[in-house]
Amino acid sequence: MLAGNLDKSASGGARLIALVADSGSAAHPTIVAALKDLRNLNSPDLSDIAHFLCVLHGRYPGLIDHAARKIVDGAAREWILHTGNAFAEERAFLSRLTAAAGPAPSTMGDEKCTAAFAMQSRALEMLASSDRQGCPAGAAIAFAEDWLTIRLLLEAMAERFALKVPPHSFPNSGQNARLADALIAEGQAQERALFFGADQLLLQQQSFWNLLAARSITRSEHL
């Protein structure tokens, strides 16, 4: 598991936040380069990002919505309902950004890429719909934390396209960590399931960025 390399002396919530920072979108070279200077990505790259983020996370129901159907814990229910409402606003923002960025650029192997993103979408749905108690919550918390980084990229892109950047009401890292701590306190089985869900979500996010990076390389090689 990805969580295996983290500091075991830290609280469960702190370890989950560190896991997302170390293994999520923030650690991917594409995001690192973009957040350092958006000019490191060209216009086709930005269109690709907007388009496929919309394909993977811009549709309803999404990961948060699927997880909401499985999460019954009292504290987690309040968090997931709030996060679901917050992400509804994010979908609208992502839709506007995608329209401004334009369609995904034609890239050799488009059909295979489309199939790969469809498989990812199904994998995320299965993960968030898992009957293993704690797994959907782990995936949802990791996604919410990871989205805070993706949001920074979207804001930079919006400014590039002269779009107004709306405020967001996503839970912050402290809220995400506290919820993870509360769920982990319910027992080791819950903790294992929570981190399993988080691990699997982050693997999917890394795979997403890897696919986009591969598409960018393919386009540059066929100019």
C-alpha cells in the first residue's frame, strides 16, 4: 500500500493528508510544472486537461455522489453531504473552463485514450460504491484533499482564459484530517479500509495524469 511509507507515529488523519501530498496530483510532474508556471504547458495541454477532467470528474453522479450512498456514519454523513454540494459547484466551474479551453486536441491513439478514461471512470465508481465499510470514505476524503491541488491548477487556467474564478466551499485539510481521525478511531479494520480507499483513489489520479502526459508527448513527437 502507498500508506506503508508514511510516519506511523503521526495520527491517522495526518498520515492520510501526507499520503495525498506525497502520492496524489501534487506530486505529479505535470502539476508541479503547471503550478510553478502555467506557461510550462501549451494550449493543447490545457485543453486536454480541462476536457478529460470534465470527462472523469465533471459528470453526475461522480465519486462523491457514489460514496454518499454508502457512507452512513454520522460525522461522515455531514461531511459527505457538504462536500457533494461543494463539488456540484466545482462541476459547473469545470464545465465553463472546458468550454473556454476548447475541445481536446486530436492526438494519435485517441480511441485507446478514450477507452482508458472510461475504464478509470468505472473504477472510481466501483471504489466509491464498495460495500467494504470505510473504503468509500477513504476514497472520498482523499479525492477531496487531492482536489484542493487540482483547484489551484483550474484557477490558474481560468485566469489564463480570462474567466472569473468562483470561490469554493470544499473542506480544508484540517477538516479532512479530523474526519479521517474520527473514522479511524472506530477500529483497525476501518483504518485499513480507509487507507485502501485512499490508496486506490490516488493510484487512479496518478494514472489520469500519466495518460495526459503521454498524450502531450505523443503530440510533440508528431508535430
